[in-house]
Amino acid sequence: MGLKVAVAGKGGAGKTTVCALLAGVLSRAGHRILLVDLDSDPNLSSALGFPIDAARPLVHRKELIAERTGSTGEPGGMFLLNPRVSDIAEKFALKRTEHVFLLPVGTIEMAGEGCFCPQAAFVKALVRRLLLDENESLLLDLEAGLESFGRSVVEGLDLLLIVVEPGMRSLDTARRILAMASSLGVRAIRIVANKVRPENLQTLQARMRESGVPLDLTLSYREEFARRDLDGAGVFDFADPAFEEDALRMLQAV
């Protein structure tokens, strides 16, 4: 397939869980996957089962960022908007399995840390200019909410997955994302309903129709996800045959 896929949604809707599950689906289908965590509260590494502090985040490699962007680190300073990034994934990605790799991007972690613009330009160039072979896919765990769309991070991607949970606030966020993403050249947009209990499904379907938010894929509520999160374990290797079949069919249709 060679897809570039982004996963978005309101904070807490479960986009990181969905991202990790999709990596498992694609890897079991024989694809190589590079995952990139673009959330300012990054949790994808733990969802994939990596230990805490498995690697130094990319944006904390200040010497590398300065070299590639020409930034001096001074507020208001000049920097390149299109730095060279062709070797980054090969050099810095963490290996989860033979087919699954994670590029830990990282975020600002200290109050008053200063301008993040060179790092943001570096990451944006990385996402846009990664070249994929036919059996490779890129999965992006986006910033919660609308930030990534205001910055056009998803521009030109093959597929955008918007994750919603049963609740009107989550549907409102999905509706706003749909309105913004339609102008960014994304080939396909699909909605994933997460944490769905059987007794809530009909009500959720009705609310989604009323909100103008389509339903393309459903992931049922699982106590095991909550247990694994509490135990600090990943969900990458969790297999739900019904979800896996539907997800693979959706990805192949893009």
C-alpha cells in the first residue's frame, strides 16, 4: 500500500491506541511501518510497549536541529524551512519488531524553553519528504485537537483517521477537523468510533448522523486496554479479529 496515514481526534478519544493497533494490523499483513508521535504529550512509545526513556527524542538533539535548519537558537532568528531530513528515519528510529519502527520526536518539556519554530520546521519537513516503498507505511499520531491542521502537517497525506469516543464534545472536535482537513489535500478521511459499548452504539450512530460525522470503523470498549495502560504495557500486539479485518479492508481501499 505504501500509505501515509495520520490519526487525529480530541484528547482522550484514543487516537494513540488506534495508532498502535493499526501498526499491529499492518505488520501482521507483512508491511513495514514507521510511526511518528507528533503529540505534545507523547505516549505512543508506551502504547507500542517500549520502556520509558527508550531513546533521546529527536527535537532534543539540538546540535542536529541547528545543523540542518541553520538556527542559532536565538528568539526571532532565521532558520531553513526545508532542512535536509532524508537520513533521519534510518539513523534514529527505534526498532519494535522486524516490521515496526518508532521515531521519537518529543516536545517542549520545560517552562520558558523558548522558540520551538526550528524544531517544528524540521519535523514538518520530515513528515512531508519521507519516501516510502510499496510495502512501507507511515503512521502519524497527531497533536490532540486542531493544532496539526492549523499548521498543515497533514497536507497531502493518503488517509486521515479521526477517532471519536461516545460523547458530543468528541463529535464536535471531529466535525471541526473534518471541515479543516477537507482543504488540505488529504486523499481520504475516515472516522473511527472508539470505546463503544453495545448499549451505546445506536445512540452514538444517531448523534453522529445529526452532527454530520460519518461512521466508518468501530472499536469496542475493552477492559484489557485499561488494564494494560494501568500496568504500563503496550497494546500493539492486541488482536481483535473483527476490528483487524475491517481496518485492513479500509486501508486497502484507500
